[in-house]
Amino acid sequence: MKAKTVGMMTAVLLVGLSSGYAAEPEGWKFEVTPYAWLAGMEGDVTVNGHKAEFDKSFTDLIDAVGMAGSLLGTVQYDRYLLWGQVDYFSMSTDNMDADSQPKGGSLDTKMLLGEVAAGYQVDGWMEGQTFDLLVGVRELHMETDLTINHKGSFSKDNDIVDPIFLVRPSIPIFPSKINGLRFNPTLGIGAGGDSDLVYELQPQFQYQITPNIAARLGYRRVGYKFKGNHNSDNEMNIALAGVIAGIGVTF
């Protein structure tokens, strides 16, 4: 199943690469955008055979987050692209209000999520519309400390690496009325590495405030379905989701 999924992603990429027909873009383009990701978390984690379930919004977790930071970057030369995104979270549910803590225990986690992909830009069917088609790698480093009442504490570090295929449309919104507003989502799916499934849903708008300053506003959902070695001793089925907002440099 994993090999079939990767094969389908490759086929879609090859079809896309043959579809560009407009005049070639020329030269270098860059974007560097720091952003805030107001993410909640839902799903379950199994550490050394002990399972904890949770469903917490960002407002539930805001007291638990000790440190967080995110960065998006793109480099383009003509139609060739390099894209990357990185997010870091440090969270301890011990810092949450008693009414908001997970029932039956607590969860401490440090999470570093990084993605890098390369690809090619093709034109769409409308003037000014483009599609970035990319293949790359996503890596998740996660340090988990799970405490279950009356049972004890359990720790596990995971490094999860998966191939991923991404599509990044760029579509002008009301170009005759608003100059510089575009719908620029990122959609991704992967399998065939350490996970059974990884996905990315990132609908967002980009507004070019000046020739060199652009703002992004949207929503991001990242999902993982992972089963470690030794049957079901270590599993993770989680989704991080919430609003993203950032201002970056483009040139």
C-alpha cells in the first residue's frame, strides 16, 4: 500500500511537469516568513504500551506551551523550486489549569517538525494562476514523557521520517479590484517511510503589502498515523490544527 501511494504521487508529479504552457518566469525569487501557529492537538499517544487520549484546542493548551516558533521559506529560480517549513513546540500539561488537564495523568512533549521539498512550477488554466508540484521529506522529532496516575511515568523519543508530495496553488483573488491578494494553500500527503500516513492541509491567503513585504493568514492541519516497532508498544495518531498568521519578506 505504501509503495502504491508513492507511485501514484510520482505519476501525478510527472503529469504536472508536462502541463506548463505559459511564458517562462525568469530569475530568482525568495520568501522568508516567520509565523505563529495557534495549534490545538487531538488524538492519542501510546508510550511503552500505555495509551493516553486527548482533544485540546489552542485555548486549552495556551498555558501548557512553554516555547513555540515557526518559519516558512521558498527559493525559486525560473520554474524550479525549493520549499521548506519548520515548527517547534515545547508543552507541559502540568502547567494547565486543573480543570483542563488530561484526565488520568499528564503529558510533556517537545516536538520539532521539519519539511523540505523540491519541484517545478506549472501554469493553471487562468491568467496568473500557477501550481507548485513538489516532492520531499518530512521529519518529526518528538520527545514524550507520559505520566499516568497510579501507574508511573513513561518516556519515549521518536524520529519519524517520511516522503511527502505537495501541491501549492497560487490563485489571484479579485485581481481587478485587489492588487496582490492570492489564495496560496499547501496540500500534502505522504507514506512509505516510518508512518502509515502523513498529511498536510494548509489553506491560506497571501497579501503583498509592498513589493518586499507579504502577510499570510489561514489555517493549518498536520496529521500523523504512526506505529513503532514491537507491535503496538509505541503508537501515535495525532493531528495538530489551528490558525496561522505571519508577515514575511519577499524579493
